[in-house]
Amino acid sequence: MKPTADKLCSFIAAKTRLKQAWNTLEIARHFRTTKQALKPVLANLRAKGDIRSPGKDETGHHVWVYVTQRQKAASRKTRRRRNPESPERKAMRKAEAWFWDKDQLTEPRPLRTWQPPNAAIEVGHIVAIEYESKKDGQSEIYRHDVTGLKKLHISTDGSTLIIQPPFKITKRGIEG
């Protein structure tokens, strides 16, 4: 017998009030059902924000606890505060910091043809970057000597260079 979402939520809430966290297997045994039958109900309650799993116990099963209304409200407030900036807006903000002259700015556009790499190979440490840019209105070659230890990775298809940890892009240029 698969328990209803309301019964399961009430059960987990009662156990949480008693300072108990039951794992999936224990809940399945209590309701005389299987873990597989519980999974969609638990997933639905988790998606609604009624329960959460702070981790797994020593047996490797998820432990479930009830989420109070106050915790839900705090979570909603946090989610609202963390509203991420759109990629286009972030690109425009970085471009404004990079180019001092706003006439040089172009509208950011998504890289539709580019696919992020699935794998990369570490080739060594990056020492310096040299590039040509029209930052001040005229084409000029810039050199940035790397101050920290940064690893250089190249995607297996050769299309992408990845530097870890990343540089900071500021009005002064590349930092790090």
C-alpha cells in the first residue's frame, strides 16, 4: 500500500517534532510498502518544499525531516534574494567594466554554436596572457603576467581554454 502524500507528510512531521529523522527504508517498513513505491511520493513532497533530506545515514539511505512554515518562508526569502542576473546583463556589466568608452560596447549575444566541453586535459600552469584588443579605441597588444598559481586546461576538442582558479575582470583589466 502506497501512503498518500498527506499521510506521509504528517508522519514525517510528527517524527521531526520528536527530534527523530527516519530513513526511506524505515518509512517504507512502517507503511508496509517498498522503497520504490515511496520514491515518487517523497520526491513530490521534496519538490513542494514540505520535507528535506539533510543527508544519508550510515546505511546509505536518505533521512527525511519536515520543513516548518517558518523554514519555508526563510527559504523563499533567500531564493528571492539570490535571483541570479541574466547572462546577457552580466556580460554587458563585464563589458562596461572592460571598455571605458561605451561607444565600443556591442550588445551581448548568446554563443549558440558553442557547446561547453565534456572533458579537458590539464596541460600545465599559465604564466602570462598576451592578446590584442581595441580597448582604448586603437588596436594594441596587452600582456598580463599571472601572479598566482593557475592551471591551464584545454578541452579535448581544442576549442576551449579553461583557467582554474578563474581571473577577475575589472575596469583595470585582468586581475590575478
